[in-house]
Amino acid sequence: MHVESTAIREIDYAPEHGKLFVTFQDGDAYVYVGVPERVGRAFFRAPSKGRFFQRMIRDRYPYNRV
């Protein structure tokens, strides 16, 4: 899903696997694993995607570059 954010271009979440896919404005894409469904849903609803990412996702879940 494309989002309005100065830092993040797209986000997607696969609840059956707990995987959160994040593409940043510079084109770098990452998958974060073990993300609870409540966090994934809250990310979609967050008024500031960049701020939510910094506070609730970054450095909290393992990730790999895609």
C-alpha cells in the first residue's frame, strides 16, 4: 500500500507470517519479521508513518533487506 510519508513510500503486512514489508522513499526495501498483527494494523493507521516506524518497529524486530 502506498502511503503519504516523507520517509516511507510503501508498507505491506502479512499477518499469517508476522512479516512487515517497508519501502522507504529512497527505494530501499526491508522485511521485518515477528511483527505482531496489532503493530502491523497500528502502523497502517498511524498519522505519521515515519514517527511510528521509529518508535515501534525500528530496532525492535529482526529485518532483512529485500
